[in-house]
Amino acid sequence: MERRKFLQSSMAVTAGLALNINPTIANDKDLISKEIYELREYEMHFGADQGQMDNYFKTALIPALNKYGIKAVGVFKEWRQSEPAKVYLLIPYPSPDHYISVNLKVKADAAYIKNSAAYNSIPADKPVYNRFISSLMIAFDGFPKIVIPSGEARIFELRTYEGYSEEAVKRKIKMFHDGEFSIFKRAKLDPVFFGEVIAGDKLPRITYMITCNGMEEHDKGWAAFLADPEWKKLAGDPQYANTISKISNSFLVPAPYSQV
């Protein structure tokens, strides 16, 4: 086997194993054309200097990710801060292969190592965060890539739907494809991404993000969504009954240096 073909095949298998994806599927063009999202939720330590994390994201991690082809990294903070406070990091990778290769390159990058030195030397008795939860998602077929909103002031809603079974979540994803995407747009709740969670906690579930200009527009948008005739038709369709067992959401605003 030629060396190049061998390496390509090996990377596909590695990506598939890392994401718990069948190696045969990892070579599928449809899978490779859909983005992979990593979403991190940091639980901040009480009284910590969040500026240390901001500086790490802004001067070390995001520049390194950008250097290796990750074009837009989102950093979000809570619209109304909870206790403990939370910070969200969204990294869109073009493919499963990129998730593997970019992370390896970033960790070995000299500039990243230098620029993250101060962050890595924070003493144990003054931690910035307690822990962070990370989940990996694969984009929906009908919404394969992230959509970056305009630069005006915006609020984001991050929504998670947990299902009682994998089959139920599959039916909910079909519901999005059968009409919900267009309803969101008519309601002026602009979609940012839709992802099926393939690794993380509280499985099975899906997570997606929408955005609008503010809370007033958000409330009007959801009222319009629920009143839309197409939504009422979908909601009354028996095939979509009992798809979701729990819904959770968070209202977020982007950090000044966020690229989403």
C-alpha cells in the first residue's frame, strides 16, 4: 500500500475510534462534510480571576486553533451569571480528522506553549475553574456547518434536548429536517449550529444554538415559532410524539474576543 493512502486510512480509523464511530463510516463523504463541534462548559472557581482564562483563550488557545485551520472559536458567558459562574467554549472542526490532527498540532506548537505558560503556572490554591465538561457533537445533515451571525450585539440561547432512547432522539432530529429549520428562520431565531452529541454526559441528547438581537426579540420569536401553522402540524404528527424527555437552556453573551 502506498504510504499516503496508508496514512489517510490510518487517520480515518483513528478518528473513528476516538469518536466511537465505525471506521467504515469514518471514510463516508457525508460524515466528513459535516462539522464536529466541541463544547466545553467551565464551572468557575468562586472568587477566581476570570481574566486569567480570558487571557489564555485570547492569546494562546484561539490563535493556535486559528493557525491550524479552525476559523471561528466561540467564547460565551452567562447573560445572567449563576453561582458558580460558567464559561462556554465552542470549537467547530471541519471534520473528525481535524479534531484529532489539530489538537495534536496545538499541543506541540511552540507559540501556544509559550503563550499558555502563565495560565499553566496558576498555583493549585488559586484555581480558575473547578472542572469543565466537554461534549462532542456531529452536525445535522440539513445544517452541516456553523453559521456565524453578524457582529452586532446579540444574545445566544443554547438548548439541549435529552431523549429517553436513541430512537427517540433520531425522530427528533428528523423533525428538525422536516420543517423546524425554516420555522426558526421565519420566527427570526437565527440558527447557529445543530449537533447530535456523540460523546459526553447525559446521552442520548442533541444540542443547538440560536441567536437574536435581544430578549424582547427572543420572546417574540418563540411566540411566533409556537404559533406557526407548520409547527402545529409537526407537533401533532404521531411520529414525533415522546421524542424529548427533558429540555434545558442557557442564555449567553459572547466575550469581546469571541469569533462567534
